[in-house]
Amino acid sequence: MELSLIVRAIIKKRRTTSPDHFNGKPVDKQIVQEILDAANWAPNHKTTEPWRLFIFEPNKVKNFGKLHAQLYKEHTPENNFLEKKYQKLLHRADKASHVIVVGMSRSNVPGLPEQEEVAAVACAIQNMLLVATSHNVACFWGTGGMCYHPSFKYAFGLEDKDLMLGFIFLGKTDNDDLEDGKRHSSIGEKIKWM
Ligand SMILES: Cc1cc2nc3c(=O)[nH]c(=O)nc-3n(C[C@H](O)[C@H](O)[C@H](O)COP(=O)(O)O)c2cc1C
């Protein structure tokens, strides 16, 4: 198949799949390695390569849940604490094969705006999602729970200047027939030819 057709097919095929629909089977490490390598080829201004990836492998994904739930418990005032939310965070990754926590390490290049570093890491994430999709690996980019709480980035050794951009759940699903994606409007309604 022509390369551009393949690229466009993968872009359209990528879907957010809730980890609830994962089946707990592992993704080959070789494939995960390819997914990680793709992150490194994202565009980035001033070659800062600001993506930082922390990977929980099979048998360790539950540690991600434990950490997330523990941070929620530690940093939520008692009167706001919800046991249901705690349990959800605790078990969110149970059926995932891998969880990749994605941070942005802010460079000290003078004059480089923060949004450019965030943009570069978002590109790295999309690269990973597309390679995952090309291997029929189900994926989910989540930012819920404690993602943006400072304790979360500190737990991964990131600093105040850095940002957490989310966690990518990778897994297998029995439902390989992904629904078509949904968009509120076509690209025609979001563009203006100048
Ligand atoms: C920055 C970012 C954060 C997201 N966080 C969540 C999240 O916390 N929970 C969730 O269910 N989906 C999350 N998503 C996935 C979106 O819900 C999803 O991309 C959107 O519904 C479009 O569906 P699609 O990815 O299948 O095209 C996030 C997506 C992005 C780009």
C-alpha cells in the first residue's frame, strides 16, 4: 500500500480505548520498545527533546494504581475524599499491559516558550499512539486523578519547572473492531484558506 495511505489509515484508526475494555494480556516488549522509540522522533524546538517516559511493565502496572491512589489519599482533605474515586484509581491499570507516564522536562534554553516544550511532548505522545495503533495495541491517554497535582510529578523525580502530561495505558482488547472516531464537525468547518 502507498505510504501516505498507510499513514492516513493509522491516524484515522487510532482510538481512545478505555482500560476497562482491556483484557489483561501483555503486549510484546519489542512492540513497546518500538512505541517508545517513536516518541524520540517527535519534532522539538532547539532540540531539547523534553519528553520523559516512566514505564510500568506487566506485573508492575498495579504499582501505578497503588501510587496514584496513595497520592490521592495523601493529598485530599478528609472531607473531600471519595472512597469510590480511590478504588477507581487503585484499579484503573489492572487490565493494562503497560503504563507509560509522560512528563515534560523543561529545558533552560533562553527564550524557549513553555508551550513549545508541551507541544513537543504531545507530538511524542501522538507518535506513540500511532505506532501502538499500527500494532493493534489498544491505547488510552489519561490525565485524570492526580495527574496535574505537584505530588505526581515529584513522585517521578520531576521538578517544579517540569510538567506531567499524562499517562498512556497500553493493552490488548478482545474488541479489535474499533468504532469509527467521532468529531463534532469536519475539518472544513475549522479551516480558512488564506
Ligand atoms: C491531553 C488529553 C488528555 C486526555 N485525558 C483523558 C482522560 O483523562 N480521560 C479520558 O477518558 N480521556 C482522555 N483523553 C482522551 C479523549 O477523551 C479522546 O481523545 C477524545 O474523546 C477523542 O476520541 P479519540 O481519541 O478516540 O479520537 C485525553 C486526551 C488528551 C489529548
